[in-house]
Amino acid sequence: MPRKSEWGRKIGTGPMRNFVVNYEDDPPERVEAVNFFANVSLAMSHFHSLPREIDKMSEIEAQKYLDSHPQKEQWSDLFIKATAQVGDLDLHRLAQLPELKRVVLYGFGNNALDHLRHLNQLAELTVYSDLIDNSCLNYVSRLDSLHIIDFQGSSNVAPAAFFSVVSRLPKIVKSYPPHAVRN
């Protein structure tokens, strides 16, 4: 059953315009993934995007347009800790959320990062884990959409190996290397 949500948008210095947005039904696999991550993540954030076409319409015309063009619910951020309930393999559900733009993972292993390959809009990745090492960088090297990468809390990844991979990522603007391994 389609869901509704109220959104507001201001155009320039004009007044706030409020709209009711209809969401399309998600396929069962995506519903399961959203429910799973909503229950185990620290935060899962919506990505609110109204079509630009409505900016040139009156508020009434824009609402009619939105009523006849249901939106797909989008997610932007996912913050998740590895717990007894979540393991590396559970992240296969990320394939159902390819629109994610920011992911923060705590305590996952090398193989968890392989599941990020489905996130073709991923712009920011933060990984804090002593369970990963240089072998995870093979997965990271395929994340061409990354702008920011933070491995400060992943002390078993060698800074030199990290920089070698990051230097080949085409869109990187900021990188935070792992701290040196502590003895």
C-alpha cells in the first residue's frame, strides 16, 4: 500500500511550500532490508528529493504533479555497529539500497566491505574496526564514487596501503588514514 509523507520546500526567498508526497511500494526484498537496517542501525536517514519540475509550478499544480508521480523512498545515511545480531554477511542487504550516500561501520570485518560494491552513489565511508586489515582495501579500491574516506579507527590497516588505494580513487577530496598500529 503506498505511503504518504508531508514535505516542505522553499524556492529562493519565497514562502515555504508544503506538499504531500506519495511513495511507491517497495519490493519485498527492499522492505526487508529497510526494516532490518532500521532495527539494527544507530541511524538511517531519508534522502528527501522533490522533482525540480515543481519549482516552476503553482503549489496546486505541483501537488497535482506529485499526486500523479509517486516517488521512490530514498535513504541517504546508514550508521551501524556490528553486534551479536549483525555480521558481515548480513550486509548483503545493502544491494537493496544502492542510493546510500554515507555509510559508517563499526566493528565489521574485511568481507563486510565487499557488500559496499552495490552502493554506486556512496560519497562518504567511515570504517572503525580492528577486525579489518589491508585485504579490505581490495574492496575499497572499487568504490569510485567516494569523496571522503575515514579509516582513523582501523589500526590494522597500514597507512601506506591506505594511501596507495586512496590515491587511485578518482573523486576523493578528503581522506583520513588509519592510525599507526599500537603495540
